[in-house]
Amino acid sequence: MESISAFEIIKIGIGPSSSHTMGPWEATTLFIEELSTHFPIEKTINVNVYLYGSLAKTGKGHGTDVAVMMSLSGEDYKKIDTNTIDEKVDRIKKEKSILFSGVKKIQFDYDTDIIFEYHINLPFHPNGIKFVAESEDEQTFSQTYYSIGGGFVIKEDESQLNVHKAKTPYQCNSGEDILKYCKSMGINMAELVKENEKHGELKRL
């Protein structure tokens, strides 16, 4: 059981699909963050994106390709002006380049650098996405993620969600924890959630 905030479930996001749009956008952001620990963003010269299973088969209709391009450009789905997306996508396709992470302009061909693997399903989950980046000095870094629903993303070989877990006074990682706190505090489950969320909100402020 994951101990997460209700604010991780109720999201400000972008559609049409949390699994096919928000999840891949978040996965791309996570990849860029992880990439920067291997070699500088400024030294990146190429990025390939592989979409597997459902992300490949329904990706274009659900905006997975658009989400990936916007996130590669350093855009935030919580803040982007959605009225500008079509123009930005058209520019990337026409110029065959992208301002990677909003920092460095690199070659990016929509037709060859986003690969729709229609006939390959990764074993862990139907919504798989892999990134492969190359640097000026021929280093490569790759990582695979899965968009598991609700905008949540998990990295390959991990069992934990990539969310910002709030540190609360009443950590509930099992049903036993919930029952223990409810009994000792004389409150119901909804009231326990409220107490933890109040603490989390104070920490965020």
C-alpha cells in the first residue's frame, strides 16, 4: 500500500488521458532529471523515444506523442497554455528540432525519433515508454518507465510510485496502521485522512 496524499490523486493536468498523456509527460520529465545526473543536458545531441503496447497503439489519438514533445521541450503540464501546444508541435515537426529541456536545441525528427512499437508489449505493464539519449562524447543513457494510470509513473525494476510522499504524523502503510490510529485516536478513517492532509498542507506551505 502506498502512503500518498490525496493531492497526488486529484491533479491539475492535461488530457485527454491521464495514462496516455499525463503519465508519459511525467515520465519524460523524470527521464530528463535522471539524465542530468549522467551527463549535462547541454551535451545532449539526440533523444529517441520508444512507445510500447497501448501507448503505441492509441498514443496519437490520446496525445502521447504531443505530451512527449512538450515535456522534452521543458514544458510543465500544470502550467502550459494549452492554446499554444498545436503551434509548438507544428514548429518541432517543421524544423525537425527541439529545445531540449528548454536549454539546448537538438535535432529531433518526429517521424524517426518517436518510435511506435505497435507489436511489442513490455512484460510489466501495457503502457511502456523508453528513452535513449546520446551525448556529444558518445555516451548513452536509457531508461524505461510505465504509466500505470491516474498520471502515476513507475520506473522499470521499481515497486514504488514516483510521487512526492508527504511526511505525516500518522503513516498508514497497511490496513493495520489505519485501524490502529483510528482506534487510539477515537476517529474514523475519513477523519484520519483529514488529519494527515492538514499536516501535509502545512508542510507544503
